Amino acid sequence: MKLKIIAMMAALFFSANALAAIQITERQARNMDDVQSLGVIYINHTEHEAEQALSQMSDAQGAKYFQPILMHEPETNGPLRASAVIYR
């Protein structure tokens, strides 16, 4: 019984991680024949949370991959502005 529960928990963990959008570089995006650009997303977050927020927003829009194209920190201590191209 315990083994079944552990196996189910592991399966849920790995399947949840499989759904997360993957960060790719510009070179990787150019070399992938089967990707389709879905558009550009924009966020305002702290630097620590920016990549995670880009990944989550990409997931929400049905993307498998995202490529950060701009991360800009304003002169004040406000949130980091970031944008990414998203791909299916």
C-alpha cells in the first residue's frame, strides 16, 4: 500500500514538471524546425521570480518553450520588466 502511494506521488511529481515550459536560447529556437511562435509575453516581477513567472505565463498560454528576449531593471527598486517569445 505504501509503495503504491509513493509510486503515485512520484508519477504526479514528474507529470507536473513535464508540463512546465522550458527556457531555450535564440540558437535553439532557430534550430528547432517544429516550433511555432505564439507571440511575446511581458511581466513585472522581482529578479528572483522573473524566470519562474515567464515559465508560468508561457504554460498558461499553451507554450512548450520560452526564450527571454529582454530583462530590464528600472532605475528605482521597482519590479524587473521582462519579456519572452513563446513557442509551441
